[in-house]
Amino acid sequence: MFYYLVQTNFIDLTIVIFSYIFLLTNRTFEKKQTSTFVVACVIVNILIFADSFDYYFKSFSYPIVYRYITSATGYTFRPVGIILILMNIKQKEEDRTHYYLIFIPALINMLLAYTSVFTGWMFYFDTKNVFHRGPIGFLPFLISGVYMMDLTIRGLQKYRMGNKRESAVLFLVAFMAVVAVLMETLLHFKFIINGVGGISIVFYYLFLHTQTFKRDALTGALNRHAFYLDITRFQKRSMYIVSIDLNNLKVINDQKGHQEGDKAILTVANGLFNWMRSGCELYRMGGDEFTLLCPRLKEKEVRALMTAATSWIETQGYEIAWGMAYYKEGNDFEKILSLSDERMYEDKKNRKNGEIR
């Protein structure tokens, strides 16, 4: 049995160990974000050992309290990997109150799992040490389903914001987690969830690591470097180029501080993301300047998008100026981009003179 457990868990443990090393030596992410992934690796370790001991205790001819504990631990920690990925997504999206609400279903699940040692509500073992689900044995699956739904919604939001690659990664993580649960539940495979969980965490972390070189840390928009990398791809099709600039950023920084200035920049990005259509890409070119590329939209659709975004941003207490130009395949891209910038500066001048488009 010992050799079987080593054989089935060795790869999972190796993945987790190398993940620890990478996480503790990497300085790309904020400390809080890195800590989230370290905790995720700890959870995978706990699950590996809990499942291994549970498999060992299963060989006994009678139930013992330790098997109740290992089973309760498995029920408790299986949804946590998804929770930690959701935490990472929510860290910059929601206030602290909403951020911690995510733990409530997991805490309820943990309480019921460990009290099942005495109540048998979630699971119990008969005198021959055979596992049985209790009256609410479905609850962990229901709670995991809720987290999966939340993760799917977050993936759809990422897709809507133009972050198609991250949305694809989140969909893949959710899909593989569901497959792993079905394989263990219906086919009675062992240790699949732990392996999938470990690989998913590593894959998502490495994906985010590569994205730090392409995305602006404050707003989540693509950065200037990504813009010039993407030009080659976008030059092969016609599109509208929109140049956007936040008005009065210097005044905000001087009078209210740079933290308020960052808040204003983030509000502009969120306003653009909220109204951005599928196929568009948003770039923060530096400071208070953004560029929006819209390859699939008609002129009236782009104007409607920008009008809606501008109105929403104004309700938040800020103002933007913008200009747009049409690029056709074969045109000089830099000239069309400059034309878009010129129209944006013209709009900025008009707004200062009280002339609103």
C-alpha cells in the first residue's frame, strides 16, 4: 500500500514542492497575491496527505475516528483551490467586505463536515467501515457548484473586458475541476482532484506571471508594450482607433494626492471596460492616456460606446476627452493613430471652452 500511495502522489507532491520554490523566490507579484498561491499549495498538500491516510484507514475492518477526520478534511478543503483563485480575481475588484463574503459557504461546509464525526449528517461509516453519504451529503457538491458558477461568471467578465486568454484559462480550470469530481465520484478514481488542483494552480499562476509583462498593474488594461506587439496583428484588418485622455489629472494629483489620481485613472479604465464590445482591445499608453482598438464595430457603434462610457465616467466625477479615426488595411498606421490623437486634443480643447460634442 505504501508503494501505491507514493506512486500515485509523487507527481502531485513534486509539482507542489517546485511551486513552493518558485513562489518564494519570485518577486513579480504583490506579497498578498503570492501569499494566496502559497496557501493554495498548502491546501493541495493537506488534501494529498488527508486522502492518503483516508485510503490507508479504509483498509481497516472497523471505523476509527481518524478516518472521520481525514474524510472531513477532504470535504472541507476540496473547494478551497477554486476559492483562492476567486480571491485572486476579487482582490482588485471588490471592497474588503465583499471580499470576505466568499468564505461563508466554505465555513458552513467545514462546520458540517467536522460535526459529521458526531452527527453523520454529511457522511458516516457503518460497523464494517463502509462509507455512506448522510442526509446532506450532497452539500459539498452544491457549494462547489456555487463557486464554479462564480468562477464561470468571472471568466465571462474577463472575456467581456477583452481579456480572452485569462477567461479561457478560468473556463479550463472550472471544466477540469468538474471532470476530476466526476471521475472520483462516478468512476471511483483516486487522487484525481488533488492532481488537477495542483496543476490548475500552477498553470494559472504561470499565466498571470506572463501577463505582468503585457498588462498595466493598476487598471488591468494592456500596456504600451503590448500595443506595439499587437499592431502587426491588427494592421491586417480595418478598424477604428480611439484615443482617450483623462482631463485634469495634474489638478487631481496636486490637490488630492496621487492616490486619488490613481483612483481617477482606474475609474476611466473601468468605464471603458464596462461599455467595451467584444473584439475591442484597451491599452493604457502611459499616465492618463488610453487607446481603444475596435476592429469589428461600425462608426455609430464606436460613438455609442464612447458616449455611454463618457457619460458614466462623468457620473463618477471625472471627465475624458476622446477622438477617433478609421484605419483601413494598407494605410499608414502611425498617421491614422496621430489623426486620432489630434481629434482627441481638439475635443479636449473644446471641452475647456465649454463646447461638448
